[in-house]
Amino acid sequence: MRYRRIPDETVRRLPIYLRGLMVSADHGREHISSQALADFVGVQSWQIRKDFSYFGDFGTRGVGYHIEKLAREIKRILRLDVIRKAVLVGVGDLGSALLSYPGFGGYGLDIVAAFDIDPQKIGAVINGVCVEDSSRIDTLRDRGVSLAIVAVPRTAAQSTIDRLAQVGIRGILNFAPCKVIAPHRVKVISLDIAMELARLPYYMPAGGAGEHPLAGRSSRHRAS
Amino acid sequence: MRYRRIPDETVRRLPIYLRGLMVSADHGREHISSQALADFVGVQSWQIRKDFSYFGDFGTRGVGYHIEKLAREIKRILRLDVIRKAVLVGVGDLGSALLSYPGFGGYGLDIVAAFDIDPQKIGAVINGVCVEDSSRIDTLRDRGVSLAIVAVPRTAAQSTIDRLAQVGIRGILNFAPCKVIAPHRVKVISLDIAMELARLPYYMPAGGAGEHPLAGRSSRHRAS
């Protein structure tokens, strides 16, 4: 099945819907309305319907979405319906924390190896994953790995991404706070944690003098 | 000065532009064209001009943007023109890594305290920040702190956010992979690391058979 070209922003929201659906399924529900899903994930219901409209008609009027069926469909669209092997490069503070991070399995993501240049770290086992010498990144070509997490210092980010691209990695989650370039066949998503925190003050009052003039107000509580 | 209501997506991109401008300034440049800034940050130039149009006319035809002036203006819009105190709650693997994370200072964000419930962690000093007993979150009301990072387990996230809201925190960066609710006066940005990684397979070929039919292709290399 082929779809029309999907906006990146829709692709960005699909995992949010998926998480909402997975939690709803855990609560024993079978159907959910677009409004209930909207309230749950904190996205407008028209936006949800528009995002889903790229893929066909998922809902039934008066009944809503069948949770399990929709979750399965989104997983298929996001290509999360098979187990994906991932590696981590850079076992510093953040890298170590990511190795211990419990959430990847829920999306079928399996971190199978980690790499570092520090001899003191090589050989360590963190959460069942052994830290290998970075020179062994070259072996990834034959190990069926398609995803990588890059948590190296800023100065090493570009060369790390170059090497990962060379050995056939197709998707990279980059935590180095800098601009990186990759061949077109490699999708890089950069996550700059400091920048995320830096978005917050915009929404805050200046000197405690009430709402920011720009901040939207829709309801007393907001979900996130 | 008051602006029209600014879309959240524009607010999300402003720090990206700011980072691009700061790096360009580090390279000794004084002006930058919207096209050069676009190439640098990986956003379309029309999008940059549209985002800036909410705030007035920043550029000069034929000369481009004055980097320092524009960076100062974006910092002012984002309210990053003063030092903001932040705290961290939950000093596990991820929390410890965040305390050591070097990038916050560049945006005027200063992590001044950390909290945990584990007696073994209380009293520890990480990157100059002392870990306090979580019961002391109540003291934040008098400590001039407006921002918090929440890195507690999923099950503790909502109660932590409730307490932070009660003591006057206005902006929260939440790493717990779950839905949380906060009073309207508190802006919560949730960052689900596993979900970010889960966005990547969409862009990858199915079984090595070439590009995903949906993936866009614009140039051979892409910036991120």
C-alpha cells in the first residue's frame, strides 16, 4: 500500500497517538473517540482526524476508533511492526543513562551494542549491553543494525555520523547539540535537551506579572 | 511590546534559529542571509521569513540579518535574556546525566538544585549541584526558581508535577513517558526519548528495498 506524501509533522505526531492508544488498551478499552484520544494526548481532535486522513478511514461514526486495530495500523505505517536493532555510540553520562532507559522495548527497539573510545569503559556491561571499542563500529555492516543513537561530545558528532552512514546505518537519533550533515539515505533526528528547556520561559510571565501576552489559553488544565 | 498570537511551531523553531545564529557569531560572521540561515539550521527559508514576520522586520534586503541583533531579539522574545533558575527532580541515571549536561548555560538556564527520595543519593554533589530530600521541594517557593526538569519514574511523574505546580514552578520539562496534566499557568513540555527513536524507522527502507514510498527527497545531503 502506498500513501500520499505525509508531512513530517504528521509523522512526528503518529507515535504520540500510538502511545495514547497503547495506554488506553492497557486500561482495557476497546474503542476510543477522536475527541477522547485528543484529550488524552493533548492534540486537537481535528488535527488527529486530518493526520489519519492521509492513510484512509480508520474510524467508525458513533463508535470511534478500534484501539487495537488502529495501534497495529500506526505501527505498520511507522514500520514499528518488526523488531529493530539499534546501537549507541558514546557511553558518557547521557549514553549510560540511555542504555538503562526502559522505554525502547515498547516500540520494538532493541539496543544490541554500545561503543566508546575510552579503554576504561570498553568491556563494561550496562543493562545487558557490552561496551565495545569504537573501532568495531565497522563490524555493524554485518550485524543487521539499522538505527543508532549518538551521544558523543559535540566535536565528535559529525565524524561519528559519517562512520555510521558508511557502515549502512539508516536512522540516527543525535543528542549532540550541533548541526550535523548526513547523506540523504540516512535520516537524522537531533534532540537538543537544553534547547527543549529553553522553549519554556517563553510561556512564563515576565516578572510574575501574569500571562505572557502571547501565550494561548484554552482550558484550565492542559495535557502534555 | 505585544505581538500577535504566535503558533507553537514557530516558538519551537525560534531556539533552533537562535542556536544557528550563536554558532554563526562564533565563526566571526556579522550578517547572514535567510537562505544561509535556512541551509545552516535545516529549515526552509520561506519558513524562517514567515516565522520572523510575526515579530516585525528583522532583515535588510541584500544584506540579510544582523546576527547579533537578531540573536538578542530572539532571546528577548523567548525570555532568555535573563538568567533562569531551574531544578531537577529525580536523580536516577537520566537525572544524573542531565545534571552533568553542559548545554544549559548557553541559554541562560542555571540548574541550582536537585531532589530525590533515595537517602543514598541525598547529600551527593553532582556537577556542583547538591541533591536534596524531595520533601524540600516545598522550599522552592522562596528560592526564585521558575523551571523544573522532571526525570522521575513514570508512576511518580504526575504527583511530582502537582507538587512543583503548587510551589510556583511555571515551566516543566518532563522526561517521564506518560501523559501528565498541569494547571494552565504551568507549561509542560514532555520529551519521550524512546518515542523520538521510534520516529526513525518510518524513514527507512522496508527490507533494504530502497526508499520508503513516503520519505521526501530534496537534496543529496540533509542537515539536522
